[in-house]
Amino acid sequence: HDVERVASRWSPQRAHEEFPPPDRRQTRMLWALLGSLRGSVCVYQGEELGLPQAQVPFAQLQDP
């Protein structure tokens, strides 16, 4: 699901949609680019509170 989230966040042509469908060609190209850059590849799968798909009640929000 993280790949779809990256695709939904970095897809400017679909930024106006609340939950844009992933563009698999663009997502594959993005992963190819990230994998070919100099340095180590690190895929972080931590908390996803800042992403548009997260449903967090206002009362539970806190600033780290």
C-alpha cells in the first residue's frame, strides 16, 4: 500500500482528487529512479499520519 500512497502524493495531475487512483507506470518509473540514484536505498514503512488517506480524529492530533 505504500507504493500507492507515494503515487497518490507525487502525482501532480491528480492532486485535486481526494483519493487519486495510482498511475502504475509513473510509480514504476519513480521506483526505478530512486533505485538508480547514488547511495543506499531505504524504504521506510513507519507511521503514516501525514498522508491524505490517514483518518485521525482531531482530538488525537499532537505536534511531535
